Amino acid sequence: MAIPADKVGAEAAAAESESAGRRWTDHVARTTAVLAVLAAVASGAYANQFSRTILSQAEASDQWSYYQAKSIKRHISTGQLEMERALAAGRPDLSPALAQLEAGAAAAAKRYDAELAEIKARAETLDAAKSLHQKQGDRFQYAFVVLQAGVVLSTIAASARRKELWLAAILCGLAGLAMVVNSYVLFV
């Protein structure tokens, strides 16, 4: 018994269509995997930047506390000198000792001012580093969200067999990739 040509042609077309659908589904699966990897990279980079932000904040707070302590010491030193001047005001015999104390206090004030400037510069540098890490972390977090949206769209595209959703997932992936790159170099 011979199989009609129409049936053979229809079966061949169905097999070809199924094969094409399978290839497309394979592409969607690979797209989903790539998007998930990119999302994992963005998430890891966000966590890293978040940790660096916290560390920089702690270091900056330490430096500002140190600055404050040095500033207090400088003011105490100045206050002690003023008190010594007040006590020696009516006693000319203490003038040489007072001059020596004033010279020591002037040297100490100069040293404190130099230390304060150095500590302040270090604290401001740490504050700037914290701001940079925070900015990068925020950018990585936004990239992660866009890449996760791409993963979701790609998954829905595979189950619903909708190519327009797959293309939207690819666009999310490209946007997310651009955002990850921008997070590292901070173009914008």
C-alpha cells in the first residue's frame, strides 16, 4: 500500500516545523542561560560594591572621629595656655616660664593643625571612595533588575512560543550588559 504524496509532504513539513521550533527553543534556552549568568555577575558585583561601601563608610567615620579627637586636644591645649596666661597675669616673675609655655603651645598648635589637615584629607578621600562604591553598587543593582526581567521574558517566550517576547528579552540583555559595563567605568 502506497502512502499518498500529500500525507508524506505534510509529515515532512510538520517534521521540519518541529525541528525549527526545537532549534528556536534551544536558542531561547541559551539566551536565558546567558542572561542568568549576566544577572549573577551583576548581583555579585553589587554585593561587592555594597561591602566596599560599608567598609569605606566605617573607615571614613573612624577618620572623622580621629579628626574630632585631635581637634578637641588642640582646643584643650589652647584653653590651658589661656588659663596659664590668666594665672601669670599679675606675676612678672613668671614671664620667662610663660614665654616658654607659649612657645611649646605654639609648636603644639602648629603640629595639631598639620595633623588635622592630613586626617581631614584622608577622611574626605574615604568619603569619596564610599560615594563611588555606592554609585557603582546602585548601577549594578539596576543592571541586575533589567537582566532578571530579560530572564523572565525569555522564560515566558519559551513556554508561550512567542518570538516577540524573546526579542524583548534579548533587548533587556543588551541593555543590562550595557548597564554592567557602565557600572564598572561610570560613563553615565
